[in-house]
Amino acid sequence: MLDKQLIEKKLRWIEECLRELELVSINNLEEFKENIITKRFIERNIELAIENMIGICKHFVSGLGLKEPETYSECFEILTKAKIISKEHLNIFKTMVRFRNLLIHVYDNIDDSITYGIYKYKLGDFKLFIEEIRNYLKSN
């Protein structure tokens, strides 16, 4: 059984991470590279937002008794098969998980241009996830 309050709490956490990221004013890659405190802040908020996406995914799997995933990426595939998230956005969400893995496991070798690109151009991907999850919850 799904705990809709728990899911909503995690969705609001993602939204809070996005609000905090919107407060940051970094205008170019060089500025991003030079401002280590802001750089770490951006990386951490992106990581936390993805962690909450994964937590929601795992909760759906558990709450609906779906096939247990072997990886976090597979978790999103399972949600796609269950028609909780769209096939159209699956690769976006899987890419986010791969980036999270880089942040956690290959921290010192991350290309700053990737992180900056996500911060500057891809934060809307989190909003896609939030929208898809809320749409599913409304209809079920």
C-alpha cells in the first residue's frame, strides 16, 4: 500500500532543493568552477533531489508489490512498466541516477561542465518527475 503522505513529503523535499538552487546566481562555467562553496551547494542539492526521487521510486515498488529492482535505474524502468512514469521520460530519470552515482562514487573526477549544465539547463527534469508522480497519485 502506498503512503501518499510520505511520497508527497519527498516531492516537497525535491521542490525545496529546487527553490534553494534558484537562489544561486552563477552565470557561467568559470564562475561555477571558481566558487567552490556554491559549487558544492549545487552538487549537494542536486544529489538530495535525486536521492528523494529514488526514495519515491523504491516506495512505489514496495508499496505496490512490484518486481524488486537490482539497480536504481531499473527501479525507474519498473515504474515505467507499471505506467506510473512515462516511457518518454524514462531515459531522463535514468540519466539523473547515473549522475547521482558519479557524485557519490567518482566525486573528484566529475567534469564541472556536466554539473553546471544540469544546474543551468536541466532542473526542469525534476519538475517532470514531480508532475508525473502527482498525476499518478491523483488518478489512483
